[in-house]
Amino acid sequence: MLSIIPTIEDKAIPKPKFSGLSRGTRILRGLSLYIPATVMVLLVLVAIFANLAWLGLPDVGISPYEPNKGHMRDRLLPPAFMEDGKSDYLLGTDRLGRDVLSRVIYGARISLSVSLLVILITAFIGTLLGITAGYIGGRVDGLIMRVVDVALSFPGLILALLLATIIGPGYVTVVVALSVLGWAGYARMVRGESLRIRQSDFVAQARVNGASTLRIMFKHVFPNVLNSLIVIMTLMVGAMILAESMLSYLGIGISAPTPSWGSMVADGRNELDRAWWIAAFPGIAIGLVVMSGNFLGDWIRDKMDPRLRQL
Amino acid sequence: MTRFIIIRLLQAIIAILGIMVLVFFLVRAAGDPMELLKNPNMTEEQFELLKARLGLDKSYAEQFWVYIGDLAQGDLGTSLLKQRPIVDMIGESLPNTLKLTIPSFVIGMTLAVFLGMMAATRRDTFWDQGVKFVAVLGQALPGFWVAIMAMLVLSVYWKLLPVAGMDTPAHYVLPVGTMIFFMLPGMMRLVRSCMLDVLDSEYIKLARIKGLPERTVIWKHAFRNALITPLTTLGLLIPQLVLGAVITETIFNWPGMGRMIVESTFARDFTVVQAITILTAVLVLGVNLLVDISYAYVDPQIRFQRS
């Protein structure tokens, strides 16, 4: 039937071009992997080697100064590339004479550790509930999915503010606030996958062989969900860093002297008319890292589980 | 259909009750709320008096009944800090939030639909690349930072726009722009991908084979169908809107609900934060209910399958 219908010129959706990618396109595609990958590797290295004291090694590191040490004579100095800048402070100093570069370097630790911790917690809870909902089904599934619906549309920020009111701002508040609703996305994806896997022959086979429900869930369903799970986890790195920065910007994150990118931007807002660099550089760091995380996540998704596109 | 609506309504009410219970115990599980109010200048007597006035001297069970009863009557309680009914405080700040949210929502949605459609119908052209670029930036740059940088350039250096206040239309440009920044990228991408899906369908091919003009195919046949999915995900836009409102109001000192909840958080005024949390839950569940009903109305499959 279809073959008699004349092929029409479909302007909206051109056929994918597999051959003849121009050299420029190929280079661009390469760059869209290598640049983000480099940024992420640098982020991890910077966070680890900001200072080696925490590893029990001598008190040296790539951070030029201590992040909280104020240099009273060098307050509000512009970055080194500007007219009045000093080469001692590459990105300038803030109101208390603290080196902006050192603070950006130490801020990487907060961003990275919060996002990794939250991703591990939420992925764990989400997978557990998702597999349960998808494999057991029925009322359990209905209940879990209703909770997921609410969690996905409830503003996490309000919850974070409620938590901050009750237990006060801090590292734990941020991690809990991001985790309480964050598992829902994983649960929805894992449930969908588990529903599909439940139908497959190897699960039926396992059931015939007398495997228990728990065994099937963890030995048969879970390994088949893992690929998609890793993809979502990498895609979440950027989102979590962004979320952490918003909470720190509002002041419910890590408390005052410890540098985090979000709270640095908040500090800089008050000095906007005379020292733009205090707010500008941490924001650039957030944007660069989040964008790299997203690009890298997209790349891993295309390699490992292209079905998740358009998610 | 009626049965479907009633079931959904009941589910929503149960969910709201569940959230009320959760909030009640969360506030108390983390420690005695009175600890937050302790003040070295207060005598033992004053402290007990305050405790009694807030009803915190009663048992948890009694407190819970009072709390549920008050909420059922629309009484959200009294602010610990300002000693005013929370309903009055919301009455003052909600209109300001709406003045910010409604124009942002209307402009943002129109832009998102327009740009998403342009990108989908002119695939791989300047429009499409532009939309993708904006989406990538929008999902990576922190909104609060973009707003502050816009303020730096437009207000501090060029002195084109005022920094804070809400008297003239010029005062609205930066805050509304910031709000739009929070919701545009996601919605735009969704409209684009839904439109692409629809354009790929058989009935669009048929419409083209019939020789209908491209304009009719896109606006009469494809457009309406492409909007179903974005409409049903409006509920998922609430977190973005709330986030946008809180951040925008904090940056531009806008006297709305967002700033109110942030100020109450730092004052540890838990009755206000608790009240806003519950109101948010009602808003979220209400919108989801409306979306469910309208979806069932549009798509009979849902209606029959579930009831």
C-alpha cells in the first residue's frame, strides 16, 4: 500500500545524513565531547587538589590563597587583566580582601560533593521504589506512581525553605531538600523499564525455575535497568549543581565563610556597582560546569541508551 | 466522567491531608518549635505565656486537631514574628506576585509556543539552531546570575532600567524577563519535540498529499495536536514558576509571596513557612486535578480506561 503513495518532499523532516559529514561538522562534534569532558575532569582535579591538607598531606595545593583569609590592604581589587588589578589576584578580591579565584576553586568542592551525594541517594531510593512499582504492579504501583506524580510537580524550593526554617541552613539541609523530591524522576524511569523487562522471557524462565520475587528484582530486572540509570545519573550532575547553587544563593546552603558558588554570587550582588567580578566569576563557573555536565550526559546517553532521547 | 472526577477529587483531598500531617510532624519532629523562639531577654513566665498563646503547651494530639480545624476554616494561623494573621499577609503579597507571574506566564508561553513551532517547522535553519542554543544556555546558566548580570549591564552601567521598585512599566522589564528565563527553555523544547512528532504522523502526510496549503497543514492540523502534551505537563511547570518567583522577588526586592517566604525562613517564622507550604500543596494538586480532567476531556481513552 505504502509504496504506491508517491514520496513527498518532506520539508520539515529531512532524512538523516549518514554520509558526507563535512569536516567542520566532524570537528564540532569532537569538540562537543572533548571540551566538556576536559571541564569536568578539571573540576574534579581542582576540587581534590585545591589543598592537600584533607588527605593528610602537607598544606599545599593549587589554590593560591586560603579561601577565607582576608587581605585587608587589597580589598575590592579588580582582576589582574584590568588596569588597577594586581597580578597576585588573578580574578580580583572581594569586600574582605579574599581572593576570588581561591574561593571559586574551593567552591568546586561544595558543588561536586553535594551533587554526587544527592545523586547517589536519589538514584538508590528511586531505583528501589521504581523496580518495586514496575515489577510488583497493581495497587503498590498505583500508590507509588501517585506519590511520584505529586513529587514531580511539587516545588522543591518550598520544601527546602521549610527544612531550612526547621533545622536551619546548612550542608545537610541542602542534601536532604534535594533528595526528598529528587528520587521521583528515577522512580518513574526505572518503573517504565521494569514494566518492559517483566514481560521478557528470561524473567518468565526465572519464575518457572522458582526464583523469588526479590531475587528476580535484583538479579534479573536491576542489571537491565542499570544502563538507563547511569545515563540519568550523569544527566543529573548539571541539574544538581545548578540546584545547589540556587539554594546557596538564597542563603539556605552552606553557611557563611565557606565558599560556595551560589553564595559568592549573592555576596557579589551587594557590590555590583563597584566590583562586578565578585558575582561574575562564580556564575561563569556554574554555567560552564553545568553546560559541560549536560553535554557529557547527552553524549553518554547517545552511546549507552539512545532511547532516552527527548526525555 | 463524573465518577472519574470524583475519584480524582478524593485522591487530591487525601493527598492534601497527607501533606498536612507530614508538615505538622516534620515541624515538631525536628525539635520543639519553642526552641526557635527562645530569647535570653524573656522571663520564664513570658515564655510560658507565649507557649500557651500559640497552643504549644497542649499535647500533640490536641495541637493536631486545632491545626486541622483551623486550616479547614481557612485560618492559616498567626505569624510568630509579625504577630499578624497570615491570611492578611498573603492578601498583601499575593497580588504583587500575580502582577509579576501573570504577565510572565502569558508572554513566556506565547514565546515558547511561537519559538518551538518555528524551530520545528523550519528544522535545521537559523531558527532551529537559535532555539537549541537558547535551550542549552537556559538549562545551564543559573537564573539568579543572569538576572544580576542583566541588572549590572542595563541598570548599573547603562542606566536604562531601574534596579528595584514596581511603579512604572520599566520596573517590570527585568523581573518579568527573569521569570521568563526560568520557564522558557523547557517549554520551548517540549513544544518543538511534540510538533516534530506530530509532523511525522500519517495524517499530516495525508493532509499534504491532499494538497492542502502548508499553512493549513501546520496551523489547523498539526498545531492543535502538538499542544496536547505541553498542556498536560503544565503541572510540571509549577516548580519552575515558584522557583522563578522566589528568586526574582528576592533579587529585585519585589514585595510578593516569594520574598515573604524567604524572609520568614530566615526569621525562623515557621507558621508562615508552614502555611505557604500547605497552600503550595493545594495549588499543585489543584492544577494537577484540572490537568487530569481536561486531559480526560480531550482524550476519551483515559476516561474509559480508568473508570
